[in-house]
Amino acid sequence: MANFLTSGGFVVGYYAALIAASCIAAYYNNRKAFMLLFSLTLVSFVLGIVGGVPALRGVTIFAGLLALAAGTSYAFKEFLIQISSPGIAKELRTAPLTASFGMFIIFTYAIAGIFAPWIAPHGEAQVISDAFAPADENMLLGADQLGRDIFSRMVFGARNSVGLALLATLLAFFMGAFAGLMAAVKGGWFDQIMGRVADIIMSVPSLIFALLMLSIFGTNLAVIVVVVAVIYSPRVFRLTRAVAGNVVVMDYIEAAKLRGEGDWYLIRKEILPNSTAPLIAEFGLEFCFVFLLVAGLSFLGLGIQPPTADWGSMVRENATLISFGDMTPLIPAAAIALLTVSVNFVVDWMLFRSSGLKEM
Amino acid sequence: MNKFTDKDILLEIRDLKIDGYSHAEETWIPIIKGVNLTLHRGEVMGLIGESGAGKSTIGAAAMGYARDGTRISDGSIEFDGMELTTASESDRRALRGSRIAYVAQSAAASFNPAHKIIDQHTEAPVHYRIQKRLEAQEDAMQLYERLRLPNPQEIGFRYPHQVSGGQLQRAMTAMAMACRPDLIIFDEPTTALDVTTQIEVLAAIRDIVDQFNTAAIYITHDLAVVAQMADTIKVLLKGEEVEEAPTEMMLDNPQEEYTKSLWAVRSFKRPQKARPKDGTLPVISVQNVDAAYTGGVKVLDDVSFDIYPGMTVAVVGESGSGKSTTARVITGLLPPSKGQVLFKGDPLPARYQDRTRDQLRQAQMIYQMADTALNPKVRINEIIGRPAQFYSGLKGQALKQRVDELLDLIELDPVKFYNRYPPELSGGQKQRIGIARALAAEPEFIICDEVTSALDQLVAEGILKLLDRLQQELGLAYMFITHDLATVRSIADEVVVMQHGKVVEQGPKDEMFTPPHHPYTDLLLSSVPEMDPNWLTTLLEERGVDNVGEAADV
């Protein structure tokens, strides 16, 4: 009876809140908010009939999480605006909430990765309990198949997986961007050769190429970084060449060439400052792909080797738990997904800015 | 006041105010500050003013359209009894194309290259259900004929890149006519065209506007052009009206100081110099040069001319005549297939890569488009300082002093401009920076490639005066590439006329401008619009209606 009353009270409160909010939105002529709230009310009728109170609770929790994320993003954005220089602050003000959410998540991951040994309660490879022990006051997320703390391994994983992916992306960028700029400036046969090499690398499926290379050269970290960088550099090469290709036809490049400037000056002073925006956006996108490839390799057992913690291999190690209906293996997977989505949020904003699609 | 009565009012703009959004200041700033405009049926009104005067913004507002980054903040726009500022977007859209049409400056950029001209022409009439597709095509062909396009039955079935610029501009006028609108807005329709092509477009526009009694707003910065086209002229300055009067009255007797200064622009003239007679070698001597782009036909055919120290040689001709290609041969960007270029008697290596630093230093260029000639991400001091540093090895304080000196030379305040970026400057200021960069190399010879054609007349005159002063002070020789004969009249010593990659005539300016001319020179000279409102009519009578522009082959 008491249970019925509380749940009854919840349902009444739920609808009352929604309708009141719709009315307020309608009163202040906020058409979009009103349509959203009132359609939610109507959908909730159906949901309430089909799913009962739990469904409505689910909606409430989801809305609450969304509001929390939005609030955090907003606060984080304001914080960034406060601490940065006026020029950057002006740019930051144009950032949508999704972008600041992405920045917040990236910031959190960076903190976790950098301060991993201090944040993690246990060592990366330290066995502290039974295999697959459930969560207790000692272990936030329980133990894995060898009895290691999953939370600690998640924190160390942030350092290993993200760090490796970052390193590989940077390398891919230096190789690709340099080759692309040189191809655009030199043109002719150099351009042709670089272009065909890029075509060849791109024509081999990336995962198969990586597996092949790793089984030939063995799986140590340096090899992984180089192989992944080689696989992804052609994309950077093509983008850089296209962007720089638009710049080299400008009159100021002709003026610099006629002055007798060398290629390196042209690249450094004239072309690069005019092509940074799309390159930065591309960096974010590439990072996601590289990150997923590294995670995929780890999942297949050819990436980062145990006992080093890595999100990709953590999914594989605990995969058996899925058949028992346990969520644990999905946690590292969710961490990967969250980071990828966050990076994309930030990149979307940068792409929007660099493409000049400015809304009024 | 004139032939139009108040009953026929088609468009009435009252106290129009438009704001533009400034990204730098993050606020709305007024760009049109209360303009009135009354247009009668069949009347052609010329809107003139410098860039930034708000001509195009008013043109767009006459369609009830606020361009990106602008908003109509106050005032009323009444088109044929309909208030456009309060009308719904769908109502306004229904007017556009059917009752109000627009002809843009660059037809090449406004046509969709993926569709045939006639398909784009018939889009509006079919959309508004005025005509069926086939009827609309028939009508298009008739319009093409009236606009004197060659092969009117066939030309519409070509793609935009398959016809010439002037023809495309006429096709666009035909397209604007497709629904027989009450009002057409011409936004600088001939600015991008050669003088010879300009005439045929002007004649075509004038005829068709007359025939259908269409009202038009004609936006331009060229006074001589507007004199041919408009019944009334309205002069704008920085978003405000300076004055308005019927064309003849405005030309004969302008009231305001600003208008008078506009009228007087073409008066700058400097004394003509003769070649030195003491056996001085020419700075640059182009000798029997042939050139072709890779695999293509010859663009230059046996081109020869000399440029003596301290003199200005103007190279004139239509686009495609090989003027700029000659400049590329001189700078070494395009090695000639035959012939050579001498610098003070010594042959220059054909490719710029093979030239020494000193040889490169001697031939500097100033470009037509200052926007693309200056790197937007590099500060002014570095743009100007780099050549000084590169050729003379100046560093630190000496370099800074040299940059200040150069900025003084081009009449820009060093304190204000030293640390700024090119996008923060106006068109004229950018062009001055381009000049300073050329001067920084301390050359003896400068190629000026259409340096004034992208500028307003007042600004252009300032640049010409500056170039002239620099020539006197520094003894520079100029090769002045242009298609604007008014510029040639004002600053050239010698003239080289080019056509189809050949030099058709060359000599001192006074000889070139007095008859008898080569027939092509004659065509060029007679095609330059004059301030006389009857000039076009007279010219067309002289040449015969079917004999204008490119039809008049010589």
C-alpha cells in the first residue's frame, strides 16, 4: 500500500511537473521548448501504460542525467572562459554545450591518465581478491578474471590506451602533413609518387594490414605506434595536400616564389598558417579512428600486451561475463565510446568554425 | 519633375535602416542609415557610390531580402502596395524571380555549371506555373534573339562554361526577364567584362528594359556606365544618400562636394615622358617571345617591346590577349618557347628558379587582387620586412626602420599599421601594402597587373598618384597591364596594344591616342564609356546595331 502511494505520488508529480513546465514554456512563447515538453507528456501517457512506473522513472533519470551533463558542460565552459585569455575566451563563447561537454570529458580522461598512479587505489597488475569478485567497499567495480581491481585498471587504461593512440595519431600527422605539404609545393613527379604510395596504403584494409604487420614484426609498443601511424598517414596526406593545394595557387605564394624563397619557408610561413584549422579538426577525427583501431587490436590480442591495462583487452578478458548478464565488460567499452563521442563533439564545433558556416 | 507620375510608383523605400553584424565587436552596427528611394514603373535608377556605400545592400533590400549578417532594423519597403518588411518569408519568396529579378555581377559564378543555360532559364516560369516548359523554352529563344546572342535557337542548350563571359551575362539578363518581372536589380553586371564586351551587354540591357517597360535598379561604381543606363541617379556614401537627380541634371550640375569629387576622378593626368636619347639600354627588353602553356596553343606570338628606365609602358588588350602571360614570361614563371628577355642588355635565364637573387630582386610584381596577394595570416611588418631581410640582410632595428620608412613612403602610418593583419585593412590600403612589398626589394622595374581594376575610382586615383610619385622619386620603370584606357590616358608614356597574343600596335601615348589607329585600337578606344548620356546611342548608330562588340571582328 505504501509502495503504491509513493509510486502513485511519483506518477502524479511526474505529469504535474511536465504539464506545468509546458505551460510555462507556452506562456513565455518558447515554441521549441513547449513542443518538446508537451510531446514528452503525450509520449509519457503511452509509456506509462505500456511500461508502468519503472519506465517513467527511467525517463526521469535519463532527463536528470541529461540536465546534469548540460549543467556540468555549461559550468565548465564558463570556467574555461574565465581562466583563458580574451582571444580564446571569445572563441569559447561560440562553443555549443555539446562541445564543452566533450572538452569536459577529455579533460577528465586527461586527469585520470596523467595522475593514474595516485588516483588508482590499487596497482595495475595487482591481484587483490578472487576472480570475478563482485563490487565491495574495497573495489568500486569489482574484480576481473584474475582478481584485479577493475576500477584501477580502468584508470591505468586511460593512460595506456589514450596515450598510445595519441602518440600514433601525432606520428601519423607529422608524416602525413609533411608529405602533403611537400607534395603541394613541389608538385610534379614528387606529388605523383607520394599520391600513389598513399593510394596503395589506403587500398589495403587497415585492420588486416595492421594484423599482418604486427605478426611479422612482433607486438611491442613501438611497432604498434609506427604501424598504426603508417596506416592513417595517407588520410592526413590527402587532406593536407588538398588544403595546401588551394593555398599554393594564391598570389602571395607566387610572390614568395619569385622572391626566391625556399620550400621550407613557403611551408612554414606561408602555407601552414593558412591550413591549420582543417588540420586540427582532422586531428580530432583521426584520433578517434586510431583509438578504435588500437582498441580493436588489443581486443584481438595483438595490441598492448597483458598485464598492462588497456580498455580494448579488458573487454576481451571479461567477455565471458556477458553470458551471465553481467555489465562489467561493457564498462571499458563505454569508456571508449564516451571518449570517441566527446572528441567528435569538439571536432564538430571546430569543423563548423573552420568551414565558415557561421549562423547569425 | 520628370516623365514619371506619382501614380506609377512601383517601389517605395522610406527611411530604410539596415544593420550589419560585426564579428570583431560582437554587436550590430548600422550600415544603411535611413535611405529613401522611389522608383516608378519603367524607370531605371542608377545607384552609385564606393564599395561599402551600401549599394548592393539596398539592392537586396528592394527584394525584401537581408543578406547574411545583416538585418533590416527600421523603415518600410513597399513594392506595388505590398509591405515587404512585414510580409511573410513565403510571400516574399513568391515575388522573387516572378516579379522582382536579380542580375549578379559575375554570371559565371551565378549559373550552376552542372545544368544547361535554358534549363536554368525555364526554372522560374515553370515553378510559378506561368508557362509550360516548352513554351518557356520558346520564349527563352526569343529573348536570346532580342538580346542579340549568336544562334538563339541553340545557345541555350549549352552549359555555362561553353559560352563567353559577355554572352553569359546577357543570358542571365534574359533569365531575369523570363517571368517579365516589374523590377530587375542589376548588381554591377558589366564590371567584370572587357570594354568591348561591356558595350554589347549594356546595349542589350537597355533595349530589353525599354521594350518591356521594366523598372530597374542599376548598381555600379562606374559613372560613365550609369550615365548610359539610368533615368535618375542616386549617389550614396557610407550608407547615406548624398543626392538624387535626373541623369542629365546630375551630370551637368552636381550639387554636393562628394559628387563633384567623383565626377572629377578621371581628371588626373601626368606629363608624358619620352625615351632617353643618350643610348641608355632599356631596363627590360622583350624580344620576339613566343610562349604556350603545356601542350596548348601559342598564347604569345612574336611579342617584342622595350621598357626604358623611369618610364611607364601600358600594355592594353581584352582578357585573353596575352597581357598577363607576357608578365609571366618576364618574371620567369612561364619560360618562353622562343625569344628572350633582356635586363639592361643581359639576357635573363628563362626560368625564375635559375635566376640569381639579384636578378629576381630587379623585377617585382604588384597584383590585381590585393586579397590574394597578401597572406592573411602574416603581419604587415613581416610582409614588407621579409623582402628587405631576404635581399639586403637587414635585421633588428635596421629592419624595423626600413619597414617604417616604406610605410611612410606609401602614406600609411607606421604606428597604426605595423602590427596589423591584411584582413583588417581596406582594399586601397592592402594595395598600398602590395606596393610597399615590391618597393622593399629596391627594384628598378615593377610589373603592375591591373592594380586599380578592383578598386573604387577615388581609391584607384590615390594609388595611381602614389605610383607616379614613387616613379619620380625612385626612378622606377613600370609595365602597366590594364584594360582600362582611362588609366592608360592618365599615367602611361608608351602604349602596347595586344590582341590574340600579338602586339598589334605600339608607340608613345600621344601618337596612340590620335588617329589614324589600327582598327583594333580604334575599337578599344571607342568602346570606353564616356560621361555623355547619349554616347551609347551615338556609338550604336555609328557601328550599326548588329555590329557591336565581338560581332565587330577586325
